[in-house]
Amino acid sequence: MRVAPNDISYANSKAWSDIFGNHPDRPGGMPRDPSFVSTVDDGSCIPTILSANNSQHTRLRRAYAIAFSNRTLLDQETMILENVNLLIQKLYETKQQPTNMTKMFIFASFDTIANLQFGESFHLLDKMEYSPWLARLRDYTRISMILWALTDFLLVKVAIKLFTAKSIKERKEFYKFTDDRVKGRLSDEADRPDFVQLVSHPSAKIKLSAEEICANAPALMQAGSDTTAGLLSGFMAHILTAPEALARLTSEVRDAFKQSSDITVDSVDRLKWLDLCVKETLRIYPNPPNGPPRLVPQPGATISDRWVPGGTRVYISPYATYHSLSNFYEAGLFLPQRWSRESNGPLSADDKGVFHPFSTGKRDCIGQK
């Protein structure tokens, strides 16, 4: 679908490989849209996992790969469970009164990723309120997306920037906040398996500089927290609309665990129905709802068997793609069984190849596993 004079949105499986897949003349897929990258970057000249070119990205990804390995996840289990247990405690304290679960998930996810990245929680769950830096980040994120959407309307974009100067200043203060956390962790000699230590330790296969760690910290913070909170919120909203799926999940969890101490990273990984429910949540409530845009290289390229001129902005729209009846049967319903290998009937005809909630290609999400 052409959504603007120079923008085409796709909703089929072939477009994924044509746009993001590796080709002999464009390793890493089609080039990223610089106008989009500029809205999510800190404006420095230091390459980040979002703004780096292909060779720089490969180095950064290899450096951070150890932080997302299964071994590291097990080493970090204590830090993860610390925040999970606190979330459960806070829920008990509500005494079954109406509670804003989205806010609870946001606090828990930011506390957790802060623990994993810097080795210290932000204590949002303890205080149960938005901190100034988090409010700044969320406001600026919304403004960044608006600026990107208006990137082809120069006068409008300039006008909005004038009215959002305060928010841009606050975003810089957020960067300073994460810079301070990184510098504080680098000066701390404590032995903790957090991201900063893993990429700065003398024994690291690819050691990053303090400047590189500071530049990448905001993106890792946001990517590891907002998306998780969104997934959890979507999961709760949709599982409550599917009584049969909820009953089956309840039975699976209670049969698997006799007490809370039985719940570990390894044991949860064996819950098959839960895994199907998470996949269905990623389909019906994708976060973010739109994929990062790419630019068709000159003079042009074939996407989904049709020639597209060079310079055209192209992308996949996950929400539209996953809700299309052309791709999924009863696409608007929460049906975890569609992901089962034993799935039959109309659900077996779903186009699973169109489902890439963590993108695909060399720049897919490093934290998806």
C-alpha cells in the first residue's frame, strides 16, 4: 500500500526478505532511512547499535552478544527475580483494589533492565511513581515519532521543533542520566554480570570504550523496557478476553509449580502453552506497531515481485500485517493454538512466514531470545 508519495508499506512474507534480507549487492538488507535514525539517536558522532553502518554494527553486536547469551541470562537470574518478586509483592499490597497494570509493568521492566545494564535498580517499584527522567523519555519518544512522520514536511517539522525545544532539552538530560549511571558503574569494581561489565572487562573479546557504552546505553534501556512493558500489558489484556486460553494457562502453571521458589528462568522455559500465548500476544499486539523504514537503493529493486524506484521509503507494518485476514485466520481473535505444531483446520493455513516480531536479517533484535 502506498501511504505517502514516497512511502510504501508491505504486509506479506516475501517483502521481509526482499527489504531486510541479505543480497549480494546489499549485505544487511536495504539501507536504513537516515531521517528515522536521526530521531532515535543522541546526535553524537559515536556509532550506536541503531545508527552504526554495517561493519560498525557487526562489531557492536558481537560485543553485546555475550550480554544476551543463555549463560549470561542464567547468571543474571537473581537480578531478574529480585524485581519480579517485588512486582508480586506490590500487587499483593493492592489488596485486590483496581490497579493500573500498565504502570506496574513499566516500573518493573525499567527496574529490571537497569539492573541488568548498570547493576542497580532505579527503584521505581519501591516508590510507585514516575521519576523525572522516565517522564522525559516517554514524552520525547512520542515527539520523536511525530517528527519522523513529518520528515517530508520541512516547514511543519521546523515549527514543531520550536515548540518542542524543552522536550529536546529534557531528552539530553536523560542522556546525561544514563551517562552518569555508566560512569558510576565503570568506576565500581564490584563483580556483577551486568551489561557494562560484560563489554568493558579486560577479558571481553570485544572491549568497548566508555564513550561507546554511554552512547548505546539509552537505546538498550528503552528497547529492553518499553517493549517488555507493552508485551506484558497486551498479554494481560488479551488473555483475559479468552477464558479457555486463560484456564489452560492457569492449569499449566499450577501443575508445573508447587511453590514460588520453583519458578526459575529454566523451568519457565518449559511451559509450552505459555510460549504459545506469548507468541500470539506478539502477533495481535505487536510493539512497536510499525517497523523501522529502509530506503530502496538506486536505481531500484524488486520487492514482492514488483519493481520499486530507488529512494522510495519501504517498511513492514506489523499491526496491519498480523491483523490481515490474508495472513491469519480469525486475525482479530486471541488464539494461541494457531502456533502449535499440532494445529489443524483453518489455523494451519496461517502464513507463519510473515511473523517476525523481532525483525529479521543482520539487524534483528539482539535480545529476542
